[in-house]
Amino acid sequence: MNTQGSRAVDVLVVGGRTTGLMLAVRLARQGVNVRIVDGSPGINAFSRATLLHSRSLELLDNLGIADEIRENGQPLRGMRLFMDGRQVLQTRDPPVESSYPYGISYSQAQIEGLLEAKLRELGVRVERSTELVGLEQDGDSVQATLKRADGVEESFQAGYLVGCDGAHSSTRHLLGIEFPGAQSKFSYFLADVISENDEPSDAWFYFMHREGSLIFAILNGGRRQIIGPLAGGHSADEKPDLAEVQELVDRRSGGNYRLSDPRWLTYFTINYRVAERYRDGRVFLAGDAAHVHSPFAGHGMNTGIQDACNLAWKLSLAIRGVASEALLQSYEVERRPVAKQVVENTQRFTEPGEIYPAMTDNEREAFLKGFHREGDELVAFRRNFEELDIDYGASPLSMDDAPDLPQEVRPGLEARNVSGLLHNDANCNLFDFLGGPHHCLLVFAGKETSVDVAGVQAVEASDKYSSWMDVYLVLPRRQGVIPENVSVLLDPESLLAERYGMASGGLYLFRPDGYVAYRSRRTDCLGNYVEEVMLGG
């Protein structure tokens, strides 16, 4: 065994798929010295992940890489439900309130290609065929042993390590963190194919049949990903061939879909698991290393993306000494409940297709009724499906000094976008200022807060916190005495002030991942949040 000497970085990311790449990009963009390794020789062309939900697209957008996905991906706008060969329902989804009103299917391999290219722009390359084989830590650093394909081992030191290394995570195993849960008793097949006669191409199909179910998920490039449980007693050895898949699809769908050009055919099993904890000292888990579940509804890759965006800014502030230990503790507090809910929801969605053959007529009728939603119930379902309703309100990082303000933008919830704004004489919207490396503070002048007072508070905040906070003074028009060194955001129609309840003045603080952190009707209370939450005072 050859051993090379150690060298240090701020964060070592183990795993170079979507979660690890997103984490490394966000860290590098915030000036963190990051290294990323991956055990595979390159990006895997085959994946069960197919769909980017609206929230993930927003997060990719503020990295400047979502236009390609919007232009060449396949939006998902509806579904068709079949029961025993007969279509019983067709829906067209209403758009959600987002820059991306529908989820978009886009190959995970292509997504990872975009992220890896972005990472290279930031001066970081993924070190392939490099595995984590050893791990020790103390109060100041993590000592990792890395092994390359040529057998050379390297002892490497980092301030923190994040395991984004998948369901069979070496990081998790080396830490001895349990991964409790259950495995479905059914084996599944997956086929990435072209299917004829499957319009509309922007809808997914759900076939319920006395033998079992089928899902036709959408893929970009005119392809379909077809998934279904195998009949009991099927060995699920080796790999299926196209003829076997075609026969199964014919039986369960009614024989209307001719399959061709198989890009990937495989068997798999579904596990529902969440790691007992997401952190051990200076080591964290993210993505599939922390949670696995059914691929139905397409939440796995998206949940990992949000893990990465949640953790990156916290690590950055901790490394720079800006925040207290409580900031890092909040990662598990915020993200583990989300994963548990995703696991429960995907299991609840998947299991009817497994047990449909044994359902009574009444149970099948109840199952069908579950797809009928209208009004507020449909809006809430769509926001949940597109992952726009995640709520960190119970987090120690959420603080509300004005609970009478609009509840849809209270601390812990994602910000709501507002257009019609002006900055440096250019048209813009609120999201143009969120999702960057820093927190964003909006100080509103209003009926009870003069421009002079609000301007002074904006300058003070910028002077104290400019290393991690971007500060904007929000005005309906240029008026009063505005300090030269304050950045002004004009709200000429008062749309922003109205949406956030700031007609009388006050402030909103937004986190780098786009969630509301703090709000107050006063402009002089920011120090309270910084002292109590960021510094743990």
C-alpha cells in the first residue's frame, strides 16, 4: 500500500452525483475551499431519477444553469389513470406560483453534467475513481483515508466532511449510523424506452391491473421510463429483456404501446429508510446517504438537492466564524423531518399499485376518488408535489417579531416572488436577489418609518454584516436623503411592500437558500436576530 501525505481543505465532499455536485457548487460559490471525490469513473448514464420539481428548478436557476433545462426538458402537466384497461381519469394540472410553474423531466446524467461544468468554472474538479475507506475525527478536523483505483491510498485532512455517497454510503457505515426502515416485498422492473401511441407526452400514465400496476413516467427526448412491480415468485435475476417488458406492458395496459430503443432495462427493489442522525461531529450525511424511498413521484433527487442547498450556507458561515454551533445543528433539525415525510408520502403513493389486485370494489372506488381534487385542496397538493410548501417554522433559525404579517411569507417558508421592481434602473424581481451566496436583508421605508430612518438602519446593517449579508433599502420612489453607500430597490407599484405587509415599514431577512429567516415591523431589531439566532446568545 502506498500512502501520500495529507493536505487540508475546508470541506471534503464524498460523492459526485447530484447532491454532492450541488453541495460543492454552492460551497465553492461562497468561497469555501472544497474538494469532491467520487468512487465511479464518471457520470452514470442510467438513473431512476427523472423529474426536477419547481423548487429544485428555482435553486438551479439561481446558479444560472436552468435555461438549458427549461428549453430542452419535458414539462409535466397532467396524468392519465387506467383501471383494468379502461381510462377512468385524465387531469391537467394548474400551474403553481413559481418561476417554474411545472416540474420538468430532464435526464439526471445531463443535470449532473451541467453541475459539473459549473463546478469546473469555479475551479473545482471531481476526482473520479476515488473512494472513502477510512474516517477519524477530533474537535478540529476530519482525517479521511481515500483510495484510488490504482490502489494508492491518501490520508487527507478537512475541516468538515459531507457524505453524499448514496444508499450504500461508506461515510454512513464508517460512522456506524443506523439506517432503519423497511424494504418492499415486491421486486420491480424499470425500462427506459421509446413508446408509441402515448400522447400526451407531458402527462404520466398510471395503469392499475389485476396483475399489478404500471407507471409511464416522462423523460426528455421523447422517451418514457416505465416502472412496475413484478408478479409474485419472479426471480428478478440478471436483467429483463425488451420482449419480457413488452409482454408485461401489453397485459397491464391493453396492448396499445409498442416499445423500442431500450436504453436501460433493470430490476430493482424499493427501500424506505432514513438515517438515525444526519451528523456525527464534523461529518454530515446528505441525499441518498441519509434517506431512500420509492422513485414514484420523483422526489429523491430533489430532496438531495435541497439537502445540499440547506447545508452549504451553514457550513460556509461556520467556517468563517460568523455563526454559532446551533447553525450546524439546524441542518438535521430542518432536513430530517422533510425526509421522513417524503418517505411516508412516496410509500403511500406506491403501495396501492402493489395491492390493487387484492382490493375490493369499495377500496378501488376510494382509490379513484383520491385523485379528485379541486380548489384550495388542489392548490395545496400542487404546491406540495412541487416541494414549494416546505416549512422550517419550528427551526431555531426562524424568528418572527411580527406574526400579524401575511402568513404565506412568515419565517420558515419559502419567499414568494414579486415582479415589477427596479434596481440600478433595470427591471428585476425579488428572486433575482435571493439564492446567492449571502443572506438578503430588505429594509422597507413606509408610513411609520421615514426614508431617513430606514436608510440609517440599512447602512448600519451593511456596515456590520456585509461579509455575509446583502442589504437593500426598499422605496416606492427615490425620496428623502439616501446615503451614498446604500443599495436601493425601487418598488414603484408597492407590490413588494403589499405582498410582504410592509406598507408601514419594517424589514425581512432571507436565507441564502431562499427561505424567510426573520421579519419585524421595526427596522432597528436585526441585532436581536443576529445575537439570538446566528450567534446563539
